[in-house]
Amino acid sequence: MRTTKTFAGLLVGLAAWGGVAFGQGVGAAAVSGKRPMTFDDLQRMKRIDDPQISPSGKWVMFSAVDVDLAANTKVSHLWVVPLGGDSAARPAEKQVTFWKEGESNGRFSPDGKQVLFVATDSTTGLSQIFLAAWNEATGTLGTPKRLTNLSTEADGAVWSPDSQRILFVSRVYPECSDEESWLQEDACNKRRDEAAAKSPVKAMIFTHLLYRHWDHYIGDKRSHLMVVSASDGNAVRDLTPRREVGDAEVPVFSLGGPRGYAWAPDSKEVAYVTNLDVEPAASTNNDVITLRLDEPGARAVKISTSPGSDDAPSYSPDGRYIAFRSQARAGFESDRFRLMLYDRQAKTIREMLPKFDNWVDEFTWAPDSKTIYFASGEMGEENILSTQVDLPEATAVANKAEYGGLQVSPDGRTLVASVMTVRYPAAVGAIALNASGGGGAPVVRLSHLNSGLLAQLDLPRMESFMFPGAGNTSVQGFIIRPPNFDASKKYPLKFLMHGGPQTAWGDAWSYRWNAELFAANGYVVVMINRRGSTGYGQKFVDEVSGDWGGKAYIDLMKGLDYAEKKYPFIDKTRECALGASYGGFMANWVLTHTDRFKCIVTHDGMYNPQSAYGTTEELWFNEWEFKRPGTAGPGQPWKYAAGPVADDPFRKWSPMLSIQNAKTPTLIIHSQKDYRLDVSEGFQLFTALQRLHVPSKMLYFPDEGHWVLKPQNSKLWYETVNDWCDRWTHSGQYAGMPGQ
């Protein structure tokens, strides 16, 4: 347990950090000695994530990803930093793993003696679990030793509370799980893999949907939940063999949120998430399952009851409860995530916050088993709140930023999380907690890996504004001025439209759509949390479904109208609209429904909803989003094809059917491995614009999925997007040139 003196030292160490009470204090005007951010700056920043508190409460371990632009690589290493003590005397964070291929998923054993992590075995090239002795006094690791040696690799490792076993996942051939022992099962998997590698035939046969997902074909393997002895890497047990759960993905792919499995405090039971529906491509019905490990022949037991998604099971420290997230409506991936409590003795479930109208995004138990801390989006922020098992109310703990990876110290006095703002990439932060489970104290920044670089950059503040949107509903927008801002000048504008459609812009850093970087080359950036955005109540979220080009489009246009009037430095004759995913759909809708923009950038956007239905993988999405209001059953193109366009959402909200109206120069970006919005959507749009002689360009990535992730591809993406905007707004190298 940490002492009162150590806790007091944490309070002494409060430091200013960013747009709340944390970060460099950059004002709207230029700051002497600071410069605009560049893409190279963005790649130089260490990407911090996954904070973990040591059992004594003395240390925090976290991962930091290094990007090597020249080598086109991202490599993760583990670092540690002291949690308590005076910040002036606190030693700097230090790196504790150094392998060339990198390490991730660092976890302290509950007895404080070891650390596990996942890394690539240099002899086989396979991902395995490694263990290293942990020195609590010095915060250092001993020589790592490989624990597992699976032909199918290991990932997502979690210690049992008694430090004797480790839970993890591995992708295996389900039929191999019929073998009598793990050694036989692994040998079966190895034979299958070797035979597939040697075969000159690479064809695949599909007999069911969900044959591909995001950026890969699923193939014949499934993710199974495994347990291994921490002292014997050969003592592996497949907890979810085919005879238990059929061929379902176990644990199921996540709709968002924390890991899909957990240990009971007595180390004798696990809970995990799976989808048992026979048509998983059309179902969001993930369920929470429990399995006793100490009872030979014990069968898996489903404890959740909702027809929607149930996920993120977490046992209370005293073992009485399992908390999990739940959605009430089947087939709707953006229904409100509620916080549920399963009483293991009474076998009853109740919602903890029935009057709370925003989502519970992730959560963690306090050591007292009475308090749960959770993150939830509200008004462009991802706040931390707390609730009590016996009190259905939410109490604010921390705001003015976005928080993730929540962890509570063993003494319950400190909450640790990754913290970011639009002006500050993620760092490890600590928040002092009071006796009632609330916060309110400023965030203490524990990690400083990006501080030196950030001190050089002029990163303007983001300002929020409210305006009346469709139906006079209050809608929120954000604006970022360019570096070296001069209020007497006129600036071109980049109008960013977010995806989802049920996500939100907010006070958050991004490496893919970085608002500060978009502003850095002399643009005002405006972002609108139009209808469908999260953090404004579930009704606001619901109002985009079945209405893709309706109220959401009106909100966006009214928001831009408002910004043009409120901020006279916006040059409304030099505006570009940019969006990805649903934002890409909206860019296509804007292209075909208004000529107000000088240029458009559409990334991985839906162009033809009818064809997109047949080429996507998660069918539940389109079947919900394009369901005709007031009708039962899933939305499917053939159901409405014989009726009028106004009654068919697939045609009513089809940019393709209005493409003849397109006049705005358009940059189309799409990737071959995007199986959410197939690359054919981008090809169709580019073909139409070329035939209509609308100025257009297509940036095609053969090796990316829904997101552009490789460093050099990302560089090309930013260069191409910014050059396109500069060209048509006559900015930068194109200033004064005709838009040709």
C-alpha cells in the first residue's frame, strides 16, 4: 500500500498540461520561437498507450511506439515511470525493453515478481508470450525468457490473480481442437499451416458470410481462448474448443471498448465474449460467457441476456459481481452502451445507470468493489466519471480532455490513464481521487517523451461554438485557427466531416486526421458534430440512421454558415470539404448536392449504397442504417427496389444517382484492403467524374485497409490531400495560380 506521504507527494507534483491544466501554453497568436507542425514532427512523436500500475502502486508501465519514416516501420517498446513522489525529484521515465522487433502488452504479475509481454520470437518469427523478472526497487527487468511456443502464435496475455496462469488468444483451426491434448492440437495446426504454405493453390472456398473482416480474409482459423501455466509453456489448454462454441470467433471481434475476457479473483473462473448466432455477419449479439476452470467437464454458461451486444466483462475485486457493457437493440452497433452489473450469487442483472444518456466506453473497478470509474464522451470530450454499486448516479472525475486505459492504484487513491487533447498527443497522466470516489484535482503528467518536441511547435487552441442545426436543434462545432494567426487576414478553410457515422470530433489528438496539421499550412479548420455524433444523448445519435443525407447534411451546412458569419477571417470563397468513411459518403453527398466548395477530398466513402451492401462484411451495419423507417426486419436493397426512390433508403441516399450534378474538383482516396467500404466504391466515383469531365484525381493504396497506417503511405496521403486543397484554394505553392 502507498503511504500518505507518497500520495501527498503526488499532489505536490501537479504540473500544467495542455488545454485543460496540462500541456504547453500556446495561445491563438504566434508564440515567439515556435513554428507550425510538419508531417515529420507528427511521425517523430512517440505514441503512448496502455498504462499499467504495478501491484505495489510504485510504478506505471506503458507502451510507446517509435515511427521510423525512412524504414517505414512502427515499433513498440515498454517504458516505466514512478507513480508517486515530487515531480521535481522524480526520475525521468525509462525504457525497459529494447528488441528490434518491439514488444507490447506489458503486464505485471499480481505478486509483483514478473512482467509478461508479447513479442516476436527471433528464431521463428512468431508472436509469443515472454516473461522477465521484475525488480520493484529499481524498476528494471531481468533477462526475458520465452514462455509459449505455439505454431499459431499468442496474443493478448492476461495474468491470473494468483500469478500462476496466463489467459491469451490464438488463431487455430477449430477441427484441430478435437485432439485429445494441446500438443496434438498444436501439431495439427502446424501441419495445416505448412500444407497451406506449400500448396500452389491459394484459392479459398466460402460457405458462410463474414469471410473477410476489415482488411483480411478470415480463412479457416478462429480465435480461441487459451490458458497456459506461467511456469510451463507447454501446459496449454484450449478453453473454447469447437465442441463448446461451434465455429464462432472467440473472443468475438470487438465493436469497441476493452478486452473481451477476464479472470475471476479466485483464478478459478474466466468470463469471455463471443457471438453464437449462426449468421455473425448480420448480428451484433455478442454475449458474455463464464467458464469454471477448476471443475472437470464444466460447461460454458451464458450470463448476458440482451439481443444487442454485451462485452468487456470485468469481475469486481471481491468476486461478487461481473460488470459489463450492453446494448439493448439487436443489429445496431451504435446503440447506447449501458453499464450492467451481474450478481454472481443471485444470478441477476441490473443496469447501473438507467438515467445516464451517453455511452459507457470503458471502465475499471476500484479496489473497494463499490466504485466503478468509466470514460464517456460528452460535448466533444471523453470524460472520466464514477458510479457506486448501490447508487445509480454518475460523478465527474476528470474532463477537458480525452482519457483511456483507465487504471486505479491498489490503495484506491489515484487513477492513471492515457490523456490527450487536440494540442497534445497521448501521455500517461495521474488523477488524485477523493474518499467518495470523485476527482477534481488537476492531472499530473507522468510521461514527458514528447515534451521537448511539442515545446517547439505553435499548436493553436481549439474553440467550441454552438448553433441551431436542422429542426433548430442545438449543434456543436469546433474551429482551429492557423499558426501565426492574423485576425486582419482572410484564410482558406478545411471543413472536416467525421465518420462513423456515430462518432464525434473532440479534444483529441490523431495521427490519421490531425486537425493541427491540417491547420499548420495556413488554413482555418472547422469541424461539426452533426446529427449522429456521440456525446449528445442517444436520440441525437439515432437521428442519422435511415437519414444519411438529411438532418446530418443540414447540420453541416448550417454549421459552416454560422462559422462564416461568426469568424470574419474565413474566406468563404476558398473552402474545401474533407471526409472519410461516413465522412467520405458525406463528401460524396456534398459533391452531388452543392457547389459551395472549391474542392472535395473523399476517403473510403460510400458512393453506391446498393453495391456497398453486397461488398461489405459487417452486414448488420447497412441493414440497420438503410432500413426504411417504420418497417420491420433488416434493410436490404431488394426489399425496396420495386417501390419509389423516396421509400428506398439505398436509392434515396445514393450519391451515385445524383452524380450528374457534380462540378467540384474531387480527390478520391481508396485502398484495396478496405473491406468495410470496398475499393470499388472509389473506382465507381472516379470513373463517373472522369466521364463527366469533372477535375478529379484518385489516390489508390494497394496495401492499406480502411485506414492508411504505413508511415510512408501516410506521408503521401497528407502531401496529396494538402496539395489538392492548396491547388484549388490558390494557397501555398499554388497561390495566385488558376485552378487547373
